[in-house]
Amino acid sequence: MLKALTRISLRTKLFASFMIFSLFILVGVSYNLYTHIVTRHTEFLRRELKSLAAITAIQLPGDILEELTTPEQEASSDYIRLKQLLATIADQSSQLKYIYTLRKTEKPGIYQFIVDGDPDPASAAHIGELYDGRHVPALEDAFLAPSADSEFFTDQWGTTLSGYAPVFNSRGETVAIVGLDMTMDYFLADLKIFRDKFLYIATAASILAFLISLALTHAFAKRMLELENAAEQIACGQNVIHLTTGNDEVSPLALKLQHLAIALNNERETILLSAVEALLTALEAKDPYTSGHSSEVASLSVQIACKLQLSSQEIFKIRLAALLHDIGKIGIPDSVLNKAGPLTQEEWKLIKQHPAIGAKIIAGIPALADLALAVSCHHCRFDGTGYPATAGEQIPLAARIIAVADSFQAMTADRPYRRGLAPEEALAEIKRCAGTQFDPAIADIFIMLQKKNPISFAKKG
């Protein structure tokens, strides 16, 4: 096996390394993104179901439920009124499939139906009908506090997620629980559409990573061969390139290894940046009107970072963070992200989640993990009223820089629903918001830079 590896050319080895590294980033982002979206949305549905169950439980008279114990009482006005109430609540949401009430029996995990809101007499459960809930731990929890199933449940009637809440009598005692089954068929359909789109994006990113790796391999292999030839010439006493810094024979080799280490480090940064840009290019296909936004924000951020005289390593990290600052928008539904009109409150809440989504994606990739904080805070305001609510110099420097660059690019770029502002108008707005939305020192530096040496980009619209 070792002999076989030694026969593989350096070019092939480097290409395999670069490609594996690129695929590692792609697979890491893909896995974390997909699992995060599914988990986050499931948790959102569980919270919604628990809240809805708790609201429903408040509307139910516990004293009456406590008295309904035999099937003969199904003809009573109290039973009929409760059944109609449950049916009315179920009709208020197209996603609610079933709504019912249960009480405990003497056997743990076995429950009795009280009132079932199913309007179909053939399928509705009757008073006293038993239900084996030993496989549903959330039912037992619901007698203490609102709860919800941790996983979807699939049977012949479809896939559902259920929430429960306790019902109290006038003495404050828990006499029953109310259960709500929400259909998940729509969610699974949306998830399939997202999965298909993501496979397309991942395929495009893989092809792009392949081409970039091929080009970088060619350039890097050529450079390595030149270094090897130089080392051989030095070993033969032919100092074609002036690497010798001392009088001993070890100095040329030490200097050669030092240069090689620097070259490898530079190549690593190039590969990382190229892989990020390749992924962003594929992801920007999700929203054509934001195409190029991240690269333009990165250029503006680097301009500020250079003026602040940060180290080359810090400038490189700020550039990467700027390129990745909006990657969390891949987790926002297309209907919200590409909406031409004003966003609703719920849609705005979804948009506000993109910094946290992006930070979680990046944190799952070791090579990018230290950029997560800057990405999560790029919508923080200097006065602490942004999201998340971090203020002043507690906001990472990279995030404060990206916030100014991001706002300027967003204000000056054309969008389907509005024309971009002139650079002078955008700079005036940044000056007006210095000290509230933006770090005043960074805002002043940016305004000075733009007036002295403005960076302009081709508008998209």
C-alpha cells in the first residue's frame, strides 16, 4: 500500500488533498445546515403546539369534564357543547387534524377518552374508551405542564405532531389533558422540495470545488517542483536562488523549509477562501438579487480593516467573515427571502434568525469556527437595540466593521422593489446613525475612505 502511494504523482496527491478538503467543508456545511433546519423547525412546531394546547385548555371547563364518565352522557348538553367547542377550535387551523381530551386510569400509561372533537361519529372516540399511551411519554408530562411529542408519528391517516396541556377544575386540580394533533404532511412536502434544491446547490458547489482544486493543484505542483529543483541545486552547490543566509550547510535547507512552510500556509488560505467563494456562488443562486453582495461587503470591510492597520491574518479573517456573514439566509424560506413587498412580523422574525443560523453552520466547521461570533453579531447595533442585543465594544470588531460595509452596500444596491441610494446619500445615512446603529469611529473612517477613494460596484436590479 505504501509503495503504491509513493508511485502516485505529487500533482495527483495534491489534487486529492485539495478536493477532500473542499468536500469536507461542503459536507460539513450541508450536514449542519440540513439538520439545523429540521431541528429548528420541529422545535418551533413543538412550541407552537404547546402554546396552542395551553390556550385550548384554558377554554375547557374542568368541572364538567370531571363529571363526564359514562358513554350515556354523550347525549347531554354539556357533552354536545364541549364537542362543538373542540370542533370549532380545530376548524380555526387547517393544520389541526384531531383535538380530544383524556384522563388517567389506574394503570400507568393507559388513558380514557372524555370528549373527542372528531365530528365523524364512526371514528370519534367515546367516553371511557381506552387509549394505550405508554409509547407517548409526553402524555404523562402533560398532566403537570404543557408538553409535545419529540418526534413525528406516522400511521395510515398521515404524519402528525401532537401537543398536550393540563385541564384544571375550579379547585385547581388537574382532571384531564387536552391533545391536539397537527398534520405534518405539508412540512414533509416542503422538506422534500428543500432537499431537492439543496442537492442541486451541493452538486454545483462540488463541481466548482473540483475545478478550483484542479487549477490550484496545477499551480501548486509547479511551485513545489521549482522549490525541489532549487533545493537540489543548493545541495549541488549551485545557488541559483539566493537562499543561503549563513556559512554552514544546514542554513540553505532550513531557509528552503521556511519558505515552503510560508507557501503552504498561503496556499491553505487560498484554498479556504476559494472553497468559501465557491460555496457562496452556489448559494447565491437561491436569491439572484443578492448575487455579489457578500463579495462587495468583503471588499468594503477589507478597506476599513487596512485603514485600521490590522494584521494580515486579522484582515484575512475579516474578509472571510464578511463573505460568510449572510450564509444563514440559506435557512430562510424562499418565499420570505425573495418577497418583494413588506415583511410580516412573523416573516421578520424568520429573517432575524439568519445570523444565528449562519453562526451555527460556521461553528460546525473547524477551519471557520472562530468566525462564528462575528457572523452572529453583524446585525448588532452599537446602542444595543439590534439582534442579538449586544452593545458598544462588546460587539466583535469584525462585526462592527461588517455592519457598516453591509449597510452601505445594501443602501446603494438596486433591488426589485426600490432603486439604490446614491453613495452620498448612503454616507449621510451612515453618519446620521453613527453612535446608535454603528460604531462612530468605524463610521467616520469609512466615510473618510469613501470620500477620498470611493469603491463603486456595478448595480444589479
